[in-house]
Amino acid sequence: MTENKTFTSNFGAIMAAVGSAVGLGNIWRFPYVCGKYGGGAFLIVYLIFVFLLGMVIMLSEFIIGRRSQHGPALAFNHLVPQRPRWRLVGLLGIITCFCILSQYFVLSGWTLGYFVQSITGSLSKLGTDAAAISSNFSQFSTSAWASSCYLVIFGIATMAIILCGVQKGIEGVSKVLMPILILLLLVLCVRSLTLPGASKGLQYLFSPDFTKLTSEGLLAALGQALFSLSVGMGVMIVYGSYIPVSDNLMKTTLWITISDTLIAVLAGIAIFPAVFSYGFDPAGGPGLVYCVLPNVFNSMGSSSIIFSSIFFLFLAVAALTSAISLLEGITSWACERFNWRRVRATVTVALITLGVGVILSLSNGAVPTLQLFSKSLFDFIDGVNSILLPPLSALATMIFVMWIIDSRHLRDELTNHGQLRAAYYPAFRFLGRYIVPLALIIVLLTGLFG
Ligand code: PHE
């Protein structure tokens, strides 16, 4: 089979990239940090960061990919052959991708496990006993077998999609799964909003409280913006190389950013009104999804199985399309770097990341000796993934695009070789040269020493 490495249409490219962007970050992180750091106040800052900074990084990554027609292994050298060291930035992106995917596989396995627990009714049997629900989660997440098995099943599904190629696999699956995901989300929103007392949840999410918007909140907003848009890991460089040459990169980026942000806000609308309506306290991360929400679903009585199954299916689909992009990022790197065929690269990369994923999962409790710097390996990687690698890799990429390569590459890609107008170019250049790097340096320094 000859591999055709471009998305077939603009719609397909957008669906694939939105699939990458919409993931666990939108569902279990965004709504919580939004409520915690001042609701509407946080939202305003988040929107500014996403549309001014995140979009500039995404557009820059697309430019590198589409201009060079390569992924991170070769793109950097292709654009500045006289300075071969810059290829290390590509490598940094792939290392970031690898660390995130190994951890993402663990979290994604949990979503699958909870979907099965929901649909078989074993989750609803726990009733509204908060202690039983929490201990169910800690037993599951620290178990050696159950969590590893789900992780491996999830990983194999991801690998199978990548093996089907860019058009049939990534694009085809995203075009089907993303509309399903939106449908599931809308069902959950309607259920949540029609519960009595739903407005309290909306108030938590949206009413602006600027006193809660601390400097910590600002950093959380920027970190969330980068993670949510999947930038700083080379993934968007790879997807950029698959975007048809006739597409308007700015428009594509705008669509992805709007969709990602809208879905994050809708996830908040699906979750918090229900949480407040049943009188629970909001929490973030795994605590929200695996301890608070099962209790909320079980409070719904006879419909609990339906809504918890829809929710965990929604979560698993969101995680799958993000994992696809991460695995594709590393696979395309391995193909280019070692000149491997796609099948060999995909299987090798999937097996290695799954192996590391299982080790991380075991370090959560089953094998407590798996530690680094007196933290479980899972927590260690979590720290590296949230404060160090993504902003560092995004910073290096921005310096490369804005200061190292010839600006002709940017103009040509943004105007499709003179066919489009790009009146925003001076603003893009200014933000990309000064403001984005400055913001990333602040995030990095505060993450490391703050
Ligand atoms: N954007 C995804 C999320 O919100 C995570 C992700 C990061 C996916 C980087 C791919 C690359 O969960």
C-alpha cells in the first residue's frame, strides 16, 4: 500500500487537529481551574492567552511542517541546512511527546476501565457512598492487572488506527469520532442544565471574581492554553506537514482554537451544574472524574447507568483522538529518523510507549519502589510534563521560527505564495518574536523556581 501523507480535505485536517486538541485537558482540567481561579475572570485571561499566544505557536508549528513537508526529525534541518544543531529542537519535541503519551496512556486506560464499569452496572452498584466510590478508584488505579490491561487495550486501539495511515486512519477516524463526541457532550449538557439548582454550577464556572485570579491562576491559564492546544510537542508540526497546500493556515488554526475552547467550556457546562445540583464540592483532575462524578451519576437514580456510560465513552473518545496524534508524532519521527517503514515504526513506538506506560501505572501503587527523586515515577513524569518540557520545547520552536529561519518562509506559507492576504502578519510577527517567548520564559522560570 502506498502511503498518502496529506489530509484529503480542509475539514479532515481540522477534525484531526481538533481531535488532538480536545482531550482530557479540556474535560477534567479546564472546568476545574476555571472555577478555582475566578470563573469568568479566568475565562477572559484564558481566551486572551489562547487566541494571542497559543494560536501564534500553533500557526508557527504548522508553518514548519507544511513548509518543509517533514515532521520534527527533518523539518528543522530542511529549513536551515547550514545550522544542523537546530534539529535537536525537533528531538526535544519528540521527547516531550513520548513522556506525555506514556502518561496519557495510563489516564486513557482508566477512562476505558470506567466505561466498562459503567456499562456493566458495577459503578452504579456503589450507590452514593462516597467512601466506597473513592476506594473503588484507588483500588482500580493502583491495581497491577486491571489498569495495565485497559492501558494495553487502549494502546492497541490507538496503534491500529495509526497503522491504517494518515487518510484512512487518522483523518477517517477523527471525522467520525469528533461529531460523535460533540453529540455526547450536548446530551450531557442538556441533562446537567435541566437539573434543579443548575444555575449554581454556572455561577461557579462563569461569574467573574477577579480576587481569585492570582498569579498562580495566570500561570495555570497559560499552561492550560498550551496543553489544550497540543502545542510544544511537535505534534502540530507533523499535522502541519499533512495539511493540503491550498488550505489557509490562519483560518484552519482559528477553527481549531475556537472548537477546542468551546468544547472546554461546554465540558464545564456538562459537569458543574450537575455537581452543584446534587450538593457536591467541585474537585479537579482524577478526583473530579472518578470520585465526584460517579456519585453525581448514581444520584440520578435509574438513569445513572446511561449517563455515566455516555460520559466515560465521551472521555475515552476524547482521549483516543489525542493519543492518536501523540503516537503519530513519534511514529513519523521514527520513520524519518531511521528510515523505517510506517508499520515497523508504529509497532515499535507503540510497544515502547506502552511498556513505559505500564511501568508508570505500576509505580502508582502496585510496585511502590518504582521511584525517582522520592516520587513515584508517575508523579515524577507528571511534574516534568506539566512544568518543564512543553514550555521549553515551545520556546525553542518559537525562537527557531521567529529568529532563525528566513521570514520568506512565513510569508509564503501564510499567504499561500501570494494568493491570500495576511494583514495580521505584523501582529503575528511581533507576538511571536517578543511576547510569546517572554511569556514562555516566565512560565518556565516560575515552574522551576517559583
Ligand atoms: N490537548 C490534549 C488535551 O487537552 C493533550 C495533548 C497534548 C494531545 C499534546 C496531544 C499533544 O488533553
